[in-house]
Amino acid sequence: MAPKHDRDFGFFVWAVPGFLLVFGFYAGFSIGMPFFALGLGLLAYLSFRGPVWPADLGLLAGLGLGSLSFAGIALTGGDYPVSPWLEVGLALVLTSAAAFWWLRCRPSQV
């Protein structure tokens, strides 16, 4: 029988409203308002009933994923500069993932 693993997906749960907020904000004048409203609703729900620290660092990763998606759209044909969106997105995703790993997923010192 395989050993049971203690998995923590709270980081990814918090990343969803972060992505929805950024995507809804960027696309606000076309299709973004429902995404922004859903992101706000999920953020409010997770604030009271969701996973707690350090899992909520995933919100920053979601914000970074939204910036990376905008960089991808700009790269494929938009007239926007790619570099700022790419740099901010990578910084948010990598920093929050590294902080989460350091706080939660590192091996225990026994």
C-alpha cells in the first residue's frame, strides 16, 4: 500500500482569484467585468473560509500569471511592450513560489 502524502494545494487555490482579478482588470472594457467580479467573490470567500498562511502567497502568483498572460498576448501581435509585463509577472510568480516553498514545503529539521 502506498504511503499517504500530505499535499497542500492551497497555493494554487489562492492563485485563481489573483489571475481572475488581473485578467478582469486588463480586459475590463470588453469581457473582463465578469472575471473581475468572480475574482472579487473568490477573494472574499477565501479570506474567510480558505487556506491560511503561507498558502495565500498564491494570490501574488496569480497576479503574476495574469501579467504573464498579458505579456503573451502582447508578444503575439499586440502593440504593447512585452518587457515590463514579463518582468513583473516573473518576479511575482518566482518570488511567491520561492517564499511558499521556503515557509511550507521545505523538509523538516528533525
